[in-house]
Amino acid sequence: MRQKLQLKGDTSLSQSAIQRRNSNQRQKSPVQGRRLFLSHVIQTPQSQQYGQTQQQQLQQPQQQQLIQGRSHSQSKVVFQEEIPQKWPIIQLPFLKNTEPTIFFQYPPVCEDKRPLVNARPMTEEEIKKYSLTCKVLGSAPYKCVLTSFDWAGFKRIDEDDEDEEWNVQWGIGNKTTLRNMNRYQKINHFPGCWNMGRKDLLWINLSKFKRKYPKEYNFIPNTYLLQYDYDRFIMAQESAQKDTLWIKKPCADSRGRGITMISKKSKVKRDKNFLIMDYIYNPHLINGFKYDLRVYVLISCFDPLRVYMYKDGLVRFATQKYSTNSKDLTKRYIHLTNFAVNKLSPNFVKNQNSQKDDEGSKWSHHAYRKKLEELGVDSRELFNRIKDVVLKTCIATEPFMLDSNAKSQEHRNGYFELYGFDVLIDENLKPWVLEVNVSPSLNSSSPLDKKIKTFLISDVLHLVGVPLWDKSNQKVASPPKYNQRNIKEIPNINTSNCLSKLSQNDFNMLIHTVEEVKRRGKNFSCIFPNPKTIHQYMDLFEFPRYNNKLIERFYQDRCNWLSRYN
Ligand code: ADP
């Protein structure tokens, strides 16, 4: 019997659809040589429909269509087999009045090509003009980050180099960096990202919503911050049933460090750096082992909120069979699923081949979904549930993030964040959010890890869109000024009056949103704002926001406004 879950609304492509498309996209042998590719420009029905864009100097003069397949958007597609490796490519906008961005080619480890839809290689002149640079902080940067930049044609500049301008910084920006940043630059962390990324702050933010919406927010285990809730925990411990379990964790550490199991008999000290969480004692098991899911979530903007979930990720298994026996409570290989913990176990099995994604102690989501289907579980419904809890977590932290971002409103599109959600599935197939990682590990300990993470980073950078920036003479435009906006007017906006009712900024925001969704490719699904589900989440926001409401109305009115805007 298939186990049924109750959630609706998934925009994700079915696995078979992806496989079908992938097989349509099989490559022939690569052809080297610049002469060939410089004449290749691809036009889509959308760009034709909207006519010439303001960037069309970039897209002229040699237009020639190459058609080798069809993408999900019915656009004409060409693959980059003729383009020399690491040659910068321009992703042209699909709509009018917006900017082109940099196309991120997949590095070879991905064994795949991103379809060149509405994209073209830069000319040598443009390569000089737009000299692409990235600053990747840290002494041991992740290889998947470096290769993704490298394959898109970026040069890495020195961390201490203050003179050369960078397009993207990978690493938390200090105050000076944030202050001096301009609208062409992007950083992979929001100011205030720890509101979600620290276990104690996540609980503070989510518990507020849990009090307000107990049913909707019942996906984070009840938590006691020992700094404030010590007495409350002691009372709960005294009155609990004898086999009740909790888990004690440091508020701001990772990789299973400092984690212990707590029973009714355990002595707990008032330690302000720790929290105690109800233990999910009935996890869903595969072959008798506990596991959790690492789910990658990209937030590209908080105002409006834009959240994407990655279709693949990792499943991390414990390495000793699950038991809640009291004599097993100290056994970390039973209760913790962290890779950092279990890799030390004699039972840990390392993945040796990226094609075998259900091998060893770490699987891909793809293999996990297949296994669930074998077990009679509706994996699609389960992943819809995961999307739901992920989005509710983002909505709960949104007010705190916007507070932290308040001073840098002009950089609304200058930040993005790739969060790693740790999600545990219980035996009733209910997902629980255990924590959210601000800098999820991008280390590649196996071929499978390497492939998933390189795909992921390349997709993140392609989606967020790095604008072209002529650093030698392009004046950086001053931040947009926000006119008086009246949220109460939004329900009255429609296709016939949108030109008079909406400001330039409103149109820019809508165009940006649409363009970004188009760049998400086959691996990210947009969970907010999603035309099918936006409505059901709007009431959860602590404050109704003008931009979110406007997008909701835009979808309601069937998105015709942009065709009226020139
Ligand atoms: P860390 O940041 O150190 O990885 P986590 O909160 O992710 O800390 O916890 C580590 C592991 O402990 C999780 O991957 C999961 O296997 C287990 N765990 C954490 N919290 C719970 C819980 N409330 N119930 C059951 N298992 C948990």
C-alpha cells in the first residue's frame, strides 16, 4: 500500500521527465575552435515576442538559430559543444528592459551541459571589457566553488586585494565591504544570516510563529535554551514519562560536536551555550538505520521573498542500527547522522562512484526517492511536505532578516544565501527541521558528493544572475528611490491600468523575479513566490509586504502586465 501524505502542489518535474529530457540532450564529441561558436546566437520565442531589448547591441549582429532540442519552456536550445572550455558566455534576458547576466557552464565533473537558451559567447573585446572576477575567502576554499567560477570564465583575485573590483564575493562580507558594495556586485551571505543559521536564534524565531500558528509550525522539536529555559526544562524532565529522551546541543556549533543524549535520569547543568531539544525517538528507518536529509535551499532575496529548493541533496545515514535502548544512548553512531561523526565509524561505507548514488553511508535524494517508492511511499508528497516546512521557516525569519537588511535596501538583489536544512523524517513521514546551516559543507568526500555539490554551486550562481559590469567606465547607478507605495491599492491593479499604477521600480522588481525563475534550470524549484501556492502562504507573513503582495496580484492577474510595459 502506498503511504499517503496530505499536501498538494508540486512544481517539480518528475524524475522520468528529467531523464527523458536528459537523454534528449546527449552530447556528441566536443568540437574545439572559436571560429565556429562566435556566430552562434540563440533566440527564443520569448525574446522574439518582446522584440528588441535595450541590451540588443550585445545580441547583434550575428544572429543565427541553432536548434537541437527543446527545453521545458519550449525555447529553442543549443548546447555548448562548440565553445572552448571556460569561455565566458552571456545569458541574455528573456524580457525587455533588464540586464544580461553571466552564464555558468557546468564543469566536467557534472557530466552534463547547461542548455544554451538565449545565450551567446562573449567576444574577445567583451571579455576584456567585463573582466570577470571573484573573491573566494578562506584559506581552503571549496573546490566546487572554485571550479564553478573557473568554468564560467572568472579570474580569482586575492582576498586582500582592495584595488581590483570583484563581481562576486564568496564569503561573509565585513562592514566595509558591505558599505562599499555596488549594485553590480553579489555576496553569498545576507547581513543577519545567522537568524536562521544559529540553533538558538532559529528556535527564537520559529517559536514565536509556533505560538501564533501551533498547527502550521509544529515541525521544529520543542526546544529549551538553557540560558533562559533551564527551570522549565527541569520541570519538564521531572514530570516526563520514564523513557522520554532529549538531545543536548551547543547553540552555535556543528558537525555533531558537543552533542549528547539526555534521559530522565541525566543531570543537566545551567549552561548558557547549550540548548536541549525533544528527541524524535521514532525516525523513519531504511534498512534499520536512522538517516537525515541535507536539503539545499537558496534564498535570492528577502523583499520580495524568493526561495528555491534544490532537487538533489544528500541523505546521511547513521552507521549502527537504530535502537532507543538505554544502554545504547551514548552510541553516537546510532543517534547522530552527521558525516563528520560517522566517517570515523568502522561501519562507514564510502561512496566510490558518482553513478552509484545509493551506495555507502551517503546517498543522493534521487536514490532516496527511488528507495521510498520501492517501499511504497509517495516520495513526491513527502518532498512537498519538506518544501512546506522549508518555506515556513523562511517566512518566520523574514522579519528579522529584513531588520538586518534595512540599511542596505539598495542591495536588495546583491545578496543570496545557500542554506543547508537538516531535515529528519519520522516513521509517520512527517519532516522535522532540526537545524539550518549558513555555510553547509561543500567539501567533496566522494565522487557523488563532488558531482552534486558542483552542480549545485554552478546552478546557484547561474540562478542568482551576475550582471555584466564594465568596471573601466560604467558609472554605478545610484540606488533606486522608493516612491510612496500603497499596499491597499494592489487589489485594484490589473492589466489595463498597470502602466499608470505601477512605478518603474515595481516593474523592475517583477521583471527581476520572472527572469530569475527562468534561470533556475531543471534542478531548482521555486517554492516562493510560486503561482500555484503563493496564496496559501501570504497570511503567515508577520507583516504584509508590498512586493510580495504585488507579485501575488501579478500572478492572480495571469502575468500579463509585462507585455504592456515597454
Ligand atoms: P550539528 O550542527 O552539530 O550537525 P544537528 O542539530 O544537525 O547538529 O544534530 C546532529 C544530528 O543529531 C542530526 O543530524 C540528527 O541525526 C541528530 N539529531 C539532532 N536533533 C535531533 C532531534 N531533535 N531528534 C532526533 N535526532 C536529532
